[in-house]
Amino acid sequence: MNILSIITRKKNGNNLSYDELKYAFNGYLNGEIPDYQMSSLLMAITINGMSKSETLSLTDIFIRSGDAYDLSKVMEYSVDKHSTGGVGDTTTLIIGPMCAALGLHMAKMSGRSLGLTGGTIDKAESIPGFNVNLSEDEFYSQVEKLGFALTAQTKNLVPLDKKIYELRDVTGTVESIPLIASSIMSKKIASGAENILIDVKYGSGALIKTREDAEVLSNLLIDIGDAYKRNVKTIISDMNTPLSCAVGNSIEVIEAINVLHGKKCKLYDACVDIVANLLSMAKDIPYNEAIIHAEQSIETGNALKKFYEFVSRQGGKLGNLEVAPVEVKVRTKHDGKVSEIDALKVAELAAKIGTSKMKIDDVIDYRVGLILNVKVGDQVKYGDVIMTLYLKDKSIKFDNNDFSFIKID
Ligand code: URA
Ligand code: CA
């Protein structure tokens, strides 16, 4: 076998065998195949696609590149969820405690923010003292005792995905649906939960732009789950406007607490929906019944209590949570109705003020962020505050274009 013929076969639209994929991808992982040849293969895959059987093969090769767990042996109701990325997507910090309050077990491995999307690990780390690097023992024992633990993805969870993802990120091959499917599912399967919910986002603020593509991806995710005997469910949701009114790190932690206190908003609805799906899958009860339990976990204060226990067990001191000191209020220049808040533009503004990393070695200021004070459909009058920015100092210069994504007609 040789890499050139594998690249050529994919370029010509042929299906690659398990062994060919294994030769190319494992060769890349152990340094035998250079970046330029893997980039070329990834581009051929992005352009010509992969069959279902190729996608299953690649997922398997990914899973076998590192450690894999099987939580069904140690926990009765293991659940996991994944979102394909978004803006103001604070769901994990809310869902984990809700699941724990309902007797489910969520052993959550999350990523950091990169580019325009935020990462749960950075949000959690904005709580002073919070430990995102639990040992394997600490991690699983906390899940068993409390029902929820959060840790940064270990180096050995699908190391091949980590290396491939970094290459895809800089070679224009991120949007390939089969590559996305094997990337997501290999990590979910290796993490070991039996019941998995994937929130497939589409729209301007998401990796996938159209509903049709989101549906194709969603079917592929379910097929891969079937092959590994996992219960996989997907929800397809629109990311044209941000999920939460808060975008940042510490500011999203505060919003998560507000939702756990019962604040009704789009983020609350999304979390109740996800938890109801997980509960219904894990305990085999109808969704309509599960939704009542999900809401009750918040109404009774049980989920909030779990959140506080979770933070304190991982060393976090919520009393020391900080929001950046310079507050800038953005006001409307005319009366009207809010017709659009473009999620991608919100993410760009958030990145400009420093909420996420644009380069690997950037340092995030966890205290900065923004609050959208209006939502689509709201009536506003001249001079109303539509957005509040929290900045570390006055050094960033803005012009009106930075704020024009809140359209008022
Ligand atoms: N999320 C992932 O984990 N991988 C992808 O390829 C895309 C989104
Ligand atoms: Ca089951």
C-alpha cells in the first residue's frame, strides 16, 4: 500500500477500504505521513465525500487510536451530550446538574474555545479555583457520587481526532460531513456513555449552514451510534441567533446560574429539551413525561443544589467570580422592532473583545463578555440599551459597524 495511490483513488471518487484508511490515518498519527499528504487526502474526502461504510471505518480507526471507556458496566444511566458548536451555548453547565438531580450520570469531557466558538472548559475555568484536570479516579468517582463531573479532554481520548482536527482547521476541510461525523462520534463512543444526545446546529453561527446538511449529518451520527449499540438521538436546532443572551466566560456561568434559578428564556427551553431527551432514552420513559421531570429538577432547586456541589467539589469559588470592570452600553438610534441578531457577528464581536482564542497561544480574559439586552421581536425606543459590553479597559476601539448586527426595522 502507498499513500499516493490512496490519495489518487479518493481523488478519483473511489471508496477506500478499512485498511487503506488505517494505513493513511495511523501513518499520519505516528508521523510517517506528512501534513501535506494528509491535507491532500482530507481535501479529496471533503470534495468527493465518503460512503457510510468508509465513515464507519474511519470512526473505528479514530476510536482505536486512544483510550476507550465503557460506562454501561459501571453506571446504570450513563448519558452524554454534544453540541456541534455555537454562540452563547452554555448548556453543559446547566444540563449536567439537571441530569444529576434526576439520577442520571454524566461524565463530561469538554473542549476549550477556539476561533469563534466558546468552550465549556474555559467557561468553567473562569470560576477561580475550578479544576478542569481531574484524574481518571477523581472524575469517575465524582460521577458516581454526584452524578456529574466535568474535565478537559484527556490527551489520550481519540488522539487521532485531535491531530486531524487541527489540520482540518487550517486546510479548509472542517465542513466535510463524514469527517465531522467520525470526529464527533469517535469521541462520544470512546467516552463510553450508553445514551447520547447530539445537538446539531445549523445557521450563520454554526459549522453547518443549512438544515438539509444538518439532517444528513444527523442520520449519519445515528447510524454510527447503532453500529456501536449506543442509543443516539439528535436534535436539529438553528444557530442563526445566539442561544443565550450572555456571551463570554464568567458571564455565561452567571447566566447558567440564572437559568438554574428558573429564568425562562431560549437557553432554559433548550436545556429542558435536551435533558428530557436524555432522561427518556436512559430510563425508557415517554418524552412528555420526561419533560415534566426536567422542569421539576429546576423548580425544586435540586439542579441548582447539584450545580453548587459540583463547583465546590471541583474546587471552584463562585464568590470570587469576576466580570470585567469597564461597562459599555450600546443604545439604539431609532424606534422599531428587533428583526435580526446575527449569531456569527455576535461571535465576531465577542472574539474582538477577547472572549475566545483566535490563535492557539492567545490568552483569554475570562472576565470579558457581552449581554444582549434585547431579543428578536422586541420593540425598542430611541436610546434604549440593546447590548452591554464588559471590557477589561478602554483600549478597544469600536465603530457602528461592530454593533449593526442587531437589526432594528
Ligand atoms: N465538533 C467536533 O468535535 N468535530 C468536528 O469535526 C466538528 C464539530
Ligand atoms: Ca438503554
